[in-house]
Amino acid sequence: QTCGNCRRLEVHVIKVVKFGGSSLASAEQFAKVGNIIRADKERKFVVPSAPGKRNSKDTKVTDMLYACYALAEADEDFRVPLMKIKDRYDSIINGLKLNLSLEEEFKIITENFKAKAGSDYAASRGEYLNGIIMANYLGYEFIDAAEVIFFEEEGAFDADKTHKVLSKRLEKMENAVVPGFYGSNPDGSIRTFSRGGSDITGSIVAKACNASMYENWTDVSGFLMADPRIVKKPKQIASISYKELRELSYMGASVLHEDAIYPARMANVPINIRNTNAPEDPGTMITAEAVHLESEDEPIITGIAGSKDFTVVALYKNMMSSERGFVRRILGVLDDYNVNFEHLPSGIDTVSVVMSNQSIGDRLDEIVDAFRTRLQPDSIDVIEDVALIATVGHRMSYRPGVSAKLFTALGDAEVNIRMIDQGSSEMNIIVGVDNKDFQKAIRAIYNAFVEEE
């Protein structure tokens, strides 16, 4: 927009901020959140979670609501546990010295519990009530997520309707609070997101208002390059692309779920993971494309993640590459047994089917027999109790000797490699090792690429 006579170009920057349960567990944490929001006038739309644990022995409000509703569903007296939930909210209200009462809200909740409104309704009240408190505390407008976030009849998220209604609602507001985790069905009943929780609501709001940034505030200062339970004090990831994040998340890293970042990704909104208890930390930036720092100090790899308990079925057949339909028949067997494959590395005359033990259950012998009958391979090798480890980084394809360095590190650590698979993007290298070598392998890779730099 042009500013009168000076014709200065004004840029309206909008930030959406989501705060997790630990960030809103008490009045003290609420005050920290309030200071963070007020410190930046661009933080216009807030997505709160339900109060989390105040200490290690505490219970999350969402879990309290589930337990309370279970009593109601069983036609047992739920009033005492519901009043304990109310006490949690009253302690926040009183600690912040707000002129606010939730008496009427809890009367409505009581009646809806008696009417068996559903476990989704019960769980959603955690975010709903925290949203009311947050809006009152900040002086922002409150938007019930049930009015702007919608699901289809069969339960799928209705992205088009949500974007249309929510964007229209937000464009009329300077500031607002939209509670996370839930929306409404076509009949008006409440439905919660099955995965992603309040994170996905924040991403949806960021897309709807065309935000310049989606800040996801939690109790950690961003993502780490490896699991701190395995690697001692791993370095923090400063910047990561959506693709790198997806690779690490798929391999078991405790990062944002794909559903939670998808709306922001589609709108090309960068996500910043921040720490409520250390707001000065820059956190981790998630962007559509990898950030090239053009510096030799930039790590070659972005992160390392992995999971245990897989089985590899290696099929060998002479002239396999010229036999039409071979892979299709493999997939047919897996489909018949309702088993997903994790990876399918192949050579000229070999193909390995990597499956999780959980997916296989106790049917391994049946699946192998089916492979033998339908594919008639020359030989089948079965390797059980395999761990998969992914080394991910957009710079890996630009640096010579990365694979050699990784395999040398594992060899020096006396880790036997049972499988190798590299994605077509050359952004990750996946190795299979014995379960017993899982942690040793991750430490060896981390030390080779991070500690030596």
C-alpha cells in the first residue's frame, strides 16, 4: 500500500504463533507467553494448546478430560474430576488476576457430558477454555475453532471450506485467538485432528492469513541433529527444508508431523520452532527450500534419525531385470497381507523388501512362502531385527566422498551394514544395521560428520 504524499511502501507482516501445552500449563507460563506476544506487534494471531504438565508428576488437562468423560459415558459420577479440571483453569485465571469466570462454560460442558457429546468434544474443551483465557488476557478477539475449521462427512479435513471461511474471518481482525486441535463436522459436532494436534491448526491459520511466519513455541530451542538420548549434547539444526524434515520425521525423529506442516508448506510459509523458556534463542527455521549459507562451516548433514525392529527379505533371481511384473507381484503379496514396505532397494538381479516387524506380526513365514510361490526366486534370504538409520542433508549430493566417509565410520566402529539405500534426490543415505548396533552406528555417523568438523 502507498502512504499518502510520501508514497512510502508499507509492508504488513503477520506472524501466527502457536504455544504448546507446557508453555501454557500455569499462570507463570502464561505470563511468559504474554511477554513474548507483546514483544512483537507482528504476532497477531495466537493458537493455544490445552494446559500441559506443570511438573513430571502432573497430568495434562486433555488426559484429565478423557478420563472424566469416560466416567460420564459409563453413567458414573464425573462431577469431582470435572471440578478438578476447573480448578486448573481457575488457578491460571487467579494467577493472572483476570476478571473472568468459566462457571457458565463448565455448566455447558456438564450438560454435554451427560448428553454423551463424544470423546472428541471432551478433549477439545482443553484448548477451547485455554483459548478463552488467552483472549481475555491479551485483549484479543476469541474465535471458536468449530466456527472456522471444518471436516467432511467421512472425517477428512475440509481444507477448501476452512480456508475460505477462516481467511474471510481473519481479514477483518487485527488480532485473534483460535484454539488448536479441533473443528466441526457437517452436523456441527466436534471433531479433533487425529495427528498433529494444535500444530496443524497453527499451520492452517498461517495459510489462511497468508502469514510471513508461523512461530511454533514449545519447550525446546528447535530440532537437534540427533537423539540426545543417544548422542551426548548434539548440535542444534539452524535451518532445515520441508523435504529434509519429512525424511527425518519418516525415520522416527521427534519432529513436527507431516500433517502439521502441510498447510504452511503449501502456502510457502516458513516455520520457526522456538522455546518459550528461552525466547532469545533463534530456534530452528523450516523453509520450503534448503538454505544455502555458502560457507564451508555449514554442516554436510542436517540430521540423523532411525528406528529399530525391521525385517529384510532379499530376493535373488537370475535375469530378474528382464522379467516383467516381478516388482508388481511383490507388491501384490504385500497387499494380500496388508503389509506396507518401508524400502525396496534393488540391483540387476536382486530386490530387498524392507518391512517393519510390527506390520508383519507373526506372519513372516507365510509372507516368505507367498514370495517363493509367486516369484519363484533362485534364493531368499531373511534378515531379522534390523535397524534403519537415515543420514539426511541437502549438501550431501554436492560433496564428494560422503558415502565413503559414512561407510568408513561404520566400519571403524565395527558395525556390520546389512542394507544400503539412497534416495533419488541424493539427500539421504539409509543403512540397515543389526538392532544391537543401532546406537553405536548413530554415534559413529554423528562423530564422523559433526564432531570432526
